[in-house]
Amino acid sequence: MGLFDRLANIFGLRKKEVNVLVVGLNNSGKSTVINHFKREEERCIDIVPTVGFNVEKFAFKNVHFTAFDMSGHDRYRSLWEHCYKDCQGIIFLIDSSDKLRLVVAKEELDMLLQHPDIIGRKIPILFLANKMDLLDSLTTVKLVAGLGLERILDKPWHIRATNAVNGEGLQPAIEWLTDQIRDIYINKR
Amino acid sequence: MNSFKRDKKEEEDGGGNPFQNMEKTTVLQEARTFNDTPVNPRKCAHILTKILYLINQGEQLGTTEATEAFFAMTKLFQSRDVILRRLVYLGIKELSPIAEDVIIVTSSLTKDMTGKEDLYRAAAIRALCTITDGAMLQAIERYMKQAIVDRSPAVSSAALVSSLHLTSISGDIARRWANEAQEALNSDNVMVQYHALGVLYQARKTDKHAVTKLVSKLTRTSMTSPYAACMLIRMACKLLEEEDGNGELLDFVASCLRHKSEMVVYEAAHALVNMGKSSTRELAPAISVLQLFCGSLKPALRFAAVRTLNKVAMSHPAAVTACNLDLENLIADPNRSIATLAITTLLKTGAESSVDRLMKQIATFVSEISDEFKVVVVQAIRALCQKFPRKHAVLMNFLSAMLRDEGGLEYKAAIADTIIAVMEGNSEAKEAGLAHLCEFIEDCEHISLAVRILHLLGQEGPTSKQPSRYIRFIYNRVILECASVRAAAVTALARFAAACPPLLPNILVLLSRCQLDSDDEVRDRAAYYCAILQQQFDPTTLSLVQPPLLSIPSLERALNNYVSSPMEEPFDISQIPPAQTVEEPTQPEILATAKQQQSRLSREETFMEKLAQVPQLALVMSKSPLFKSSPVVELTESETEYNVKCVKHSFSNHLVLQFDCLNTLSDQLLEDVRVAIEPPEGYRVVYEIPCLRLAYNEPGTTYTVLEFPEDVHASIATIPTTLRFMARDCDPTTGVPDAEQGYRDEYMLEDLEVTLADQMRGVGKQGVDFNAAWDAGATRGFSELEETFVLGASVTTLEGAVQSLVGFLGLEAVERSHRVATDAVGHTLLLGGIFRGGKEVLARARLALADSQVTMQLSVRSSDPDVAELVTSSVG
């Protein structure tokens, strides 16, 4: 690290850049959530199913996020693991109205947690129980039980009911993630 | 420090390539830097450049390596650096054929191609098209359509070209996007217009009427883009080739000669002169345009013009004579390629008197031009030799001088070919030609050429005035050259011995020395020839030394069959079809295009292979090999609903009719397709093999096996044919038939003629002595018939008579008697061949020309009197 970089770091001027991974089953609202985090003028109007992945950037509380918005289609889920290694946070989207595929989501989550690049790391995971506005949506308590989240002991995690269409619940959720990342990665350096 | 010093020294050595001495593994290791956050654009761009360099140097990446590098590269999408992003596009294009899961970048690319950054958009489209597969096409279709009609010409062009590339994945892409392409055609940008026209053509390519409509619509509007105009001319020419008499299109091409862009003017002129059917008068405007170009300041234009004129000079020398003055000026052109073409054009158009002068001029700079153009010069000389046979001495000397120069195999082979051709066409030149070739093989580094010339010496040498003088040249080869040349030389020696009895004792001494050779093949040949030649001299040994040119695969198959049979009868070699000899083009002009590659198998052999795959035909095939296959006969017009072509395969006693059918109706599926025939008198249908399924545009084949009648006279017949099938309606797009039962239907076809030529073929013995065979026929109990005919009004020249007679009888002209001397009023055509079943036929036709009417006296000798009668009666 160059002298200038080190100086900048001491004074806290250096931009804090982190990578976060956005995963979840298809049609759970990943791209919509990321779209909401972006600045007003950069947002897209229509969201189409992602093929492969998209890289999006947004800033929150002086932390610059680079979000890898992965495709949730079952054909491309195998590609998630390529990004595990160098991410400092994970956002896991759950469609809380899709009771049928909750087991699929659980399976994908378990596979993620047991991956060698994830298993020993203290990496914050933010669960977003999306589509809370729908009538038959599950509550966060039920989702915690359904996904077996209480078993995650070595990583900080947080679950929040959200509505990505109007942005409800997203603000406090990303705030939590930012704080966690700041604590674990940035302040430690 | 040490390494630093070395680096410095390398730098002093002259900069050099910074990418030299790179290791694939190290570079791929470095590619891990791509995963760092934040991305360092300069460093990553450098590494990516290294990867691209390696791939372009031909380094092979494994699938895992490529996939790893590819996924690391996808991380670079987070950087906003323009240079890096464009390098990433290049990387995607290079790695996409090797790496797996490349579709992962689809969304990232579609985001870039619809984004605001114009620098990304075109490149992203091109990268996207390389990673897209059939399944993904749907997802990107909407974006591609938008991109085609985009305001930015670069984006629009990229999308149009990409859609052309995508047609290899999904055939109907161009058709689905034709509306957008139509809109892009109205663009002001020259490139967009050109590419849009390309897509529109691709969409209509298979439908001739649609192409005609497109072309005639566009010819009325004037194209602003010269590229598009050129393409339009090419499309118009293709249509003109297929149908003649479309005056409108011809007028369009002619009007393009007055276009303001030179490119279009040249294209139009080139198209007009290449049309093939144009007369000298029609060519005149095109030639005068080319003449103008000859005086142009731009070398490219001069080159194009003179090259085109050079080609026209072969077919229409008279038309080009007008340009002679301009061409004379170009001889001194600083560009040697232009000068060469100019001189060779002049050689073709010029008079006999100017030949000497021009040859002298060529000689001054022949050493300065490349091999490719030397070949052009050689071909011009070859044409000249045929035009002015009297000049052969000058030209031969020139050729032999060229032979002595340095040059590649192709160039030397072209010269040798020319000398051989001159010798064949002109008996006076034979001795001189052989002498030149002998001299050449003394110092020839091309083995294949040396072998060929030795073979030729063996064939032509014995009949020359003084055969003994060639022996020394040939035996020198035995002493000095490599094994394959020595073997060829031994064979050539043996031929001399067989043909010239006075030389026999001397050659036997030489051959016995060859038996001590170190190479097996040479020793074997020497021993074989010694053994044969030491026996009493007798004309039958000649065929053992000079075997007839039989087709080897057929011989092998026949011998195999023979060995597995009881072997009671002696093996009949006349059953074996001759190897195909390449017919020399008979016109005085030699086309500059490369000679057609001779296929490894003759027509009969390829058909034999094909027929052998039909199990039902095994019965016929086992009895005798395929005797002859006729040319393809069309039984329908080419544009009808069903297309049927027939090939007649003759066996000893059977006739197999192969019907190749094509269904051009996309909404029909044909089942149980057969061609029903009414067997004429004497014929018997053995069985039919129907084609079970004939889907849209997939060729299918059905066979009918007939037995020839006992009486050979009845074998010439006309067979009425009908196509019978079960038709089922089906979905045009998927080809899946409707559930309901089909209906029987039939379709009248044209009559099929079984002719004499179908049952007759040549023997493939070029060197056969006709007179000896003719006389021997009389002693062997051949029956002879003689008749005199006056040929019909359609035949007005001797050449025409020879050609139609050879084509009609199916016999082969021997002793090169099919070449009629110019201005001759009488000619004797000698023909030999075999009728099916191994019956020998010899024929002599004396032709006389009077008042453009040809009278013919035809004598036929055959081992079977019926066949002789058949031949004479079928002429009348």
C-alpha cells in the first residue's frame, strides 16, 4: 500500500469499498431491491429476469457497495459460488409468499453456508423476507423457523420483512448491514 | 540486481516485443488479480492484453483454465474504466468458444448495450452475439431488434452483422428481424445500409421470388451507399445467371456503369464481363470503363482493371483489342503485378508478329515478380502455344529458361504442365519438349514433379525418333535420386524395353543392376520387370508393363469377390471400370482458375459405395460390379412441388434406377414414396425399394430394380414414370404431421429414356493401338457391320459430329482421334468400349464435311453380333 493510501486511511478519507453478494431464488426480488438502493436518477423502470449476473454500485453512509446481483434461476445457481471468495457481505432474498419453494431456499442456503469459502468466515448475512405486502406472506418468525436460521452461530445475521416495490423496510436493513461491515472489516484495518 | 541488468541489456537489443517469453501458466496466475477489490484498471488491462496475445499466438487453453480466467474476468465488470471494459469484451469473444457457462455475462452485456455509454454499446452487441446459444436467443431478441433501429450507426451496424452471425445458430433469425432491417435500410450511413441489405438478402436467400422482388424494388430507388450498390449488383448477377432474358436487371447493371462511385462502376463492369453470356457488343461499354481505369492514378484501380481485362481476354480477345494501347503503356508500370497482367493480356490479344517482342519484354522482369504471377505468365504462354502452334520453338525455349530459374513447386508444375500440353497438341514440339523435360529432371528438387515427368518419358519416349537418347537421363535418376524417383525411373526403363525390342538387352543389364538397390520397392520393381522382359517378346507382356488405368478400389473389390467365389472361371478384368481421366479442356483458351480437383473415386465408385449401403440391393450387387452410372436426369421442372432426379445404374443384367426425391412443400409430409414405372416390353421389375418418409426439404431416395431384356434391341426403351405417395398434412414450422390419416396421391413425371450410352463405357486404355485391335477383331471372330448416314441438320461441323457421336454411343475415342484438325473436311474417329456384360465393341467412323452437312460411314466390330447391330441401328 502506497504512502498516500496509508495517509488517507489514517484520516478516514479513503473511500470504503465493499463487495456484497445478492442471492436468492428466482423471482424473489433481488434486482428490484438493488434497483431501489441506487440513486433516483440511475434506476431502471422495468426489471427483467437476470441472466448470469449484474454488477451494480451504490453508496450508503460513506460505504461504497459493489453488489453482484446473481441470477436466481436454477440453471445459473451454480454460478453463485464463483463470487463467494471475495465478498464482505451477503444479502439473501426470500419470497415470503412462496411457501412451496421455502424448502428449496433452505437447501440453497445450507449449501451456501457449507461452502469452503464461507464456512469459517465471520461474514454478515442479511435476510430479506420480501413481498411482505402480499396477504398470504409468512412472518419473519415463521421464516426463521422454516429456514433453520437459529442454527447459524458463527456469523452475524439479521432478518427483516421488506417490500422492494415501495422500499418499505429496506432502509433499516441496509443500515444494519453497513454497520456490521464497518465493524468487521473497516474499523479493524 | 542481476535480473535488472539483463533486462536493460535486452532493451538495448532493440526494444523487442514486450510480450516475448511469456508463460501461459504465469499469465493465468496473474489473472487472479482480477478478483482484487478495488480493481486496478491499468494492471488488469495489461494482464488481459497478455492473455489475448497468448490466445492469438495460438496458445491452447484447457476448458478449466479458460473457465477460470473467464470468471475472473467477469469481476472486471465492476470497474468503470472504458479501456478495460472494451478489453473485457474482446476477452469474452476470445474465451467464449473454450470456456463453460459463458452465458453468465448475458445480463451484464445487455445492460451495457442498452446503456448510455456509446463506446460500450456496439462492442457489447458483438460480444453478446458470440456467447448466445439457441436457448438464450429469445431473451436477447427484443434488445437486438431495438439495436438494429438505433440512431447510432455503429450500434445499428454491429447489431445487423451480429444477426448475420446468429443465423448459424438459428436459421430464421434474419427473417424474424427483417422488418427492423428494412427500416435500417433507409439509414443515411453507408455501412448500415450495406449491412441491412445483407440481412435482408439472408432472410430471402432461399426464396428466389422474394429475392427477385427485393432486387427489382431496390433497383428503382438509388442506393446512397456504394457498398450496398455493389452488393445489389452481385445479387442481380446471381439472378441473371439463373434466368436469362431479364432485361430490367441487365439495364440496372449497365446503368451502374455511370454511377459516381468508382467502386460501383468497377463492380458493374466486372459483373458485365463475367456474365458469360454477353456478346462482344454488349461488353463494349464495360470494356471502355475498364480502359478508363487503366489510365487511373490509383494503382488499385489500374490493377483491378487490368486483372479483369486479363480474364476477359480469354473469352473475348477481340473485345479487349481496343485497349491494347493502354495496356502497352502499363507494361512499364512501376507495379510489377500490373505490368505482368498487362503483358499477359497483350499476349492473348496480340497478333503473332508481336509475340517475339513481348516475350523479350517479359524476360527482362520475370525474375522480379512473385511465383503467383509467374504462373499467370506461364498460363498465358500455354494459351499462346495453342493459338500460334508455329511459335512453339520460341515459347519452348522461353519455358525451359524459366524452368531453370528458382521457383516453387506450383510454378514448376505449371511450366511442366504447359510443356506437356504443348507436346500433346503439337507433334512437332514433342522431341524438343521431351529434351527440355529431361534436362529439367537432371536438377529438380520436387519429387512429385520428377516422378510425373519420368512417367511421361516412359509413355512418350519409346515412340520418339531416337528412344535410346533418353535412357541415359533416366538411368542417371536411378543413380542419383531418392527411392520414389528411382522406382519411377525403373518403371520408365521397363517401358522402353517393352516398346523398343532393340533396346531390350541393354536395359536388361541396367535393370539387373537395379536389383541391388537398397530400397525394397525399387528392387521389387526391377525384379518384376526383369522377369517379364526376359520371357519371349510378345505383345501381351506390354499390358503387364503398361497396365491399363483401372480404378483401384473397384479392382480390389472385384478381386475380393472373386477370391470368395469358387474360382472356376478365369478372372474377367474387363468388368472393372476404368479410372477416370481428366478431360483436357478442348477450347483454345485455358481458364486461369485452378483446375478442378480430381476426386479420389470415380463416379461409379462413389455410387457403388452409396448403393452398397442399401441392404436390399445386395442381391444385384453381388452378381456383378456396377458397370456404368448415367448422368443425372431431371424428371421434373426444377420449380415444381416435388423434385425428382434419376440416375440409371447399369449392371450386367440389371438396371437400378435411383430416384432422388425432394419435397418442397413445407406443409406436407410424404410417406411410402415410390416411383411407379410401367416396364416396357421385355423388361421385368424385380423389386422396388420405397422411401419411407420424405419430410420438407430433406432429400430422400427410392430405388427400382429392373432386369434387362434378353434381346439387347429391346433394351433401348422409353419408360413412363409416376410418383406415388401417401401425403399427410403437417405443421409447416415443426414438421409434426396431423393426427388424421393421410391420403394417397400421385404426380406425373416425365418419361425416362434408357439409351445405348447407359449400357456402354470406354475401356480407359489411352495408349491402345486401334489398328492392331481392329485387325485382331477380325481373326477373333468379331462380326462387322458397316453403314453410311447423313447426319441431321443440327450437326454442321466435324467437331460437333464427333462430340455428339461420342456422347450418343457412350464409346470412348482412342488415339486422341476426337481432336479434329482445324479446317479439315474429313476426319476419322476411332472408338472403343465395352457393352454391359463384357462385350467388346470397336467402331470406326469416317466423317466428311460438305456444304455444312456431315456424312458418316460407320463400321462397327463387336464380339456379339447383336450389339454391333444395336450400335448401327441406334445411330439411324
